Amino acid sequence: MLDPRTYLWLSGAFMTGLSTGAVCASVCGAVLLPLVLGGRGSLGANVRTLVVFSLGRLAAYL
């Protein structure tokens, strides 16, 4: 069983994600949509591009 403070911390992190998620999606979407839709690659190539972009953002956050 988790400590009640842990639940408070997790709920705060969840609310922060909800509050900034739309802004992040719109900023990233402005970069990702032309990149993915402009390519002539297959679905697998587009998914690979999305994964590489997401991993780059994750590395920047860490």
C-alpha cells in the first residue's frame, strides 16, 4: 500500500500533464505533422520517425 503523500504527488503530476498536454501536442504537432505527412515513406517509416522524435524529446527532458 502506498503512502497517501505518494498519491498526492502522483495526482499533481497527472494534473500538470493534463494542463500542459494540449500545448505540448500543438507545438509538437506543428513539427511532426509536416514531417510525417510530407514523407513518401510507408507507415512503418512514419512510425519510426515519430518514435525517434519522441525519444529525442524524452532524452532532452531527462
